[in-house]
Amino acid sequence: MADNSDSNIAMADALTLLLHNQYAIGAAIDEVTKWLSENGEGEVAVNATVAMETLDTNAQALTDAIMRLRRS
């Protein structure tokens, strides 16, 4: 069985990959939001912006968790 350190490294690595995916999704939503705004879909663009705010909040929480795991 792996020791706690190995488990923490594996978990931090997995969370890092999820965080990278989250950034990619955020970039895609940002591009769609720009297009929506430019094409008169302001209300939908606002909803997409709210989704981006959630991604940003969760990205910070993931980053904090990754850092805690890597320090332990």
C-alpha cells in the first residue's frame, strides 16, 4: 500500500489535471460569451459570465487544495 505522501502526490496530480480542464472550459466559455455579446444575446452572455465566476471560484478552491496536498 502506498504511503500517505504517495497518495497525496497522486491526488494533487489528479486535481491539477482537473484544474487545467477547468481553465480550458473557462476559456471556451469566455469565447462564446464574447460572441454572444457581439451578436445581441446580452442576457445569455450575462448567464455565461455568471458561470465563469463559478469556475473562477472553484479554480481557487482547487488550487488551494492542491497546494495543501503538495505541502503534506
